Amino acid sequence: MALLHILTNMPPTFGEICLQILDQMVAKKHFLFSTDSYHPQSIKAQERERRGKSEKIIVDGPSTRKPGDFKQLLANDDNKKQFCQLLFRVWSDQRAASRLEKTDMAVLIVEGRAHKLTSSNGKVEAHEINTIYSNQDETDTRVVLYLHHAAAIGYKDAVVRTPDTDIFVILLYHAHEIKLNVYLDTGSGKHRRLINVTEFAESLGKNYCAALLGYYVWSGEDCTSAFKGKGKVGPLKKLQKNPKFQEAFARLGDEWSIHHEVDESLEQFACVMYGHSRELSVNTVRGKMLCKMVGEDEKLTAKSKVDLARLPPCRAALQPHNKRVNHRVALYKRAHIAIVEKPKPYDEGQGWMRNAKDLLEPIWSSKPILPASLIDLLAAIDPKDKETEDEEDMEVDEVDFDAMFESDEEL
């Protein structure tokens, strides 16, 4: 469905948009077009629900006119689900018959179910392909299953068309086991390019591809947070120089619960990422960085000018992040499996919980984000006092900076 975001010159009705997409696909002769599944309890659906979504519209049929902002429409899962159902309806209709006659193999996947579409005498028939039914929500993962199926029925090469980076790193991980040459058609306009994923994966090696997958999710993707101001390229260069950390990232997702040694290594890499390669604890790094912001011989007070966003997450926040990352990588590593047996995201050790509204929400921290002493200091600041008292004469409480970061229990 990511391709819908880069469609241009769209016609006025939903039915015509469906045919516009089909026109692009039939030029390939052999194609499989897959849409995501939209389950209310999935991680992505709950994440979008928590962040807010666009208004639901009713798509009565092919003649329904598209709204002015089509991309905004796609911010609602109900809208996308209706569109996917309409896509199957239009492509199965006689209006699509002449187009499908140009193809040798046409497969449309909606809600995880694959349908082979054939055209004869002006009519279209849809036959379900049960062998590639999957309970995985995202096409990002299911595409690996489809590539294995293509290899099994005799194809030697396959091109995956998507603008998503997620699929690229997933394909790199699985490319060594897929028995055909995989290419990625990505980008748009003058930035569109074709990447030989199979060749690239072989040049990187299987272990490094596994490390890349783990690192990509850990440094921030659709359902995992990024580290503010760090990006992906800079830390990746540090990762490339250290086989120890590569091994840790490669082990992510091997099991549904993150291994203690992997968790510790990821914390150490976070220290490296923030410029403290000799440290093992992010809490220690936070202390040193905050001390530098405040001044080596100064106490943290209400007058101190610090930027907390520049600090690494504390251990109590990093550990549930690592658990969420492990869960996501575990799904990606099992992309070749049609029916995946998996724990619920809110099960113990997976990194999410259900909030008061029964929505899935990340466990942001297993302990208080701020030390009690700092909370007391912030609460003691009276806005009226700030307006009326001279800053030089104002008395403020001081905080024992060293004690704040002395142990995990105090964070």
C-alpha cells in the first residue's frame, strides 16, 4: 500500500484509481500485488490509533469520488481496508478483463489471501491460492513468503517494487535463503533505481545482514522509537568497526525474549553512540553528560541550562525499547513462515502494555523517568516567583548531582 502514497495524476473516482494501479501492474506481464492486513489489535494499528487518525469515509463503490487529500484518507485503517476490498472488486470485474488479458500471471492479495486473476472472453475469474495464505499483517514481511513461492514454481528472478526501506533490510536478511535473484525497484522519478538485493547481500555476508536488520529496527522504524539527533548513518559507521556489537544486533529476534547478554551489549553500544566508548552504563553516560552541561564544579539547580534531549535514555527506558525491538526483529526474521505463532505485544517481556483506554502503548520506562530529587526541584519552582524576584537573589534548592545517578534504583 505504500505505492498509493506516490501515485500521481490520480483520476477522480476510486474505481478509476483501482484501474490506474492495474494499468501499471499489467505492464509487468507477471505480477503479484499485495496489500497490508488491517487488524485493530495489531501493533501498527494501535500505534496509529494512539497518534490519531483521519476521518473515516464511506466508499460505496467504484463511482465514489476521491477526497481532495487522498493521502490524508490513507491515515485511517478503515479507509484503507475499504479501498483494498474495492481493489479486489474492480480487478475481478469485466472492466478489468481486457487489461488482465495482457498478463501471463496476475495475483492480488487482500487481507492475507492471495487470488490468481485470469481473463477469458471478457470475463475475470478469481481463484484463491491457499498455499501462500499468511496471518502476518504487513506486506513488508509477507513479501519474503511470496518470493519463496515464486522460486518454488520455477521463477528465476523477481523484482520487488516499493518505496519502503523496511523491505530492503528484510530482504537483505532473507536473500541468502531465497532461491532466485531478487531486485528492489525503489524511489520515484529521477531518484528511482534498481538494486540487486541478492548480489548486495552476498557481498555483505549473512551475519552482517542480520546485524543490519537488528540495527535498523533498534535505531528507529515504524513501531520503534529513534534516538533524537543521532540518525542512522553516524552510529552505523561505529557499528561497522566493532564485530562484538554486530554479533549482538545479529542475535536480536532469534528468540521472542531478548537475551540478557544482547541487552547489555546494546546498552554498551548506546554509550558508544553518545561518545563514551569506555562506559558500560547509559546511566553513567547520562551523569557525565549532564555534569558537563551544568559545569564540572557546579550543582544542578533551577537556573541550570540543560538540554535533556541530548542525553541518552536511562536504562529503565532503554530496556523496554530493546524488548520492543527484539519483538519486531523476531517477526521480520520469521517472514518466510506463513502462519507465525507469536506472543502478544503486551505479554511480559515484549515491551508494550495496555493503557486505560485498552490501547496498546509502549512501556516507556520500567521506573520513574526523573529522580525524585529532580522532580521535587522542578515542582518547587513557582512561576510567580520567576516573574517577581531578581534571578541573582533568588534562592533555589540544590541537588546532589552524584547521588542522582549513583544507582539504577534512583532513576
